[in-house]
Amino acid sequence: MELLIALEQLPPISRLKSSFFAYPLVNAVHVASIGALLTTVVLMDLRILGAFPALDRAAFIRLMRRFAVAAFIGVLLTGLPMFAIRATEYAFNPAFQFKMGLLLLAGLNLLAMRLFASENGLPAKTAGARTIAAISLVIWPAILLCGRFIGFL
């Protein structure tokens, strides 16, 4: 708990908390980054599941992966200071805890795709890859939903 209190009291976090412009800007970039991340992940999953057959599968997934990584970096860089503003509150918020658990699950799902269902670094055209993509299509919207509930619990 002391670590969470210390985190909330860091000078950059205090300035962010009290700024009329900075916090809304960080929040807006976080929301935009989440939207970009969710969009790219859903598009990749749908392509793995067979949607958009006219698009070259490998090129499309490589492109979406680059956007997804950039969006995830945006989510991380904005999410950490937003957490730090109310670390003592958010750390014990059930929606936040569930969201973090789902993010861990999403990471494990990505690892499963890379280890068990990929060829040459791209998702294979197998039932396993399609199953992992379908699971991803459930996990990521659930993460978004949990994020929305954080402010209401």
C-alpha cells in the first residue's frame, strides 16, 4: 500500500492530476489508443478466421501487427500515469483487477499463437490458430468492457 501511495505522490503524477489540460489529453490519447488496438486486433483475428480473403493474408497481418504494437505502446504510456493518479483506489477495484487478469490472458493467448499456431512468425492456417483468434475476439472486448466499469465500481 505504501508503494501505491508513493506512486500517487510522485511530482509528475501530482502535476498531471492537477492539470486542467494534461489529464484530459492523456485520457483522450488512452481512449484513442485503445480504439486503435482493439480495431487492429479484431481485424487480424477476423483475417485469421477467413474474413477478407481478397487481402493478402501475410501482408495484412504484418501491417495490422505494426499498428497494434504502436497502439499498445500508446495504451501503456497513457494507462500507467492514469493508474498512478488513483493507484490506491484502482489496485483494489474489481473491474481493474479483472481487466489486468484479462490482459494477462490476452498475452498468454498471443504467446500461444506465436508458439503453437504460427509458421514463419505469422499465424498458421490451422484450426488451432482459428481457435486462438476466436478466443482473442472474446478477450479484447471483455478488456474494453472492464475498463469502462472501473469508474463505476
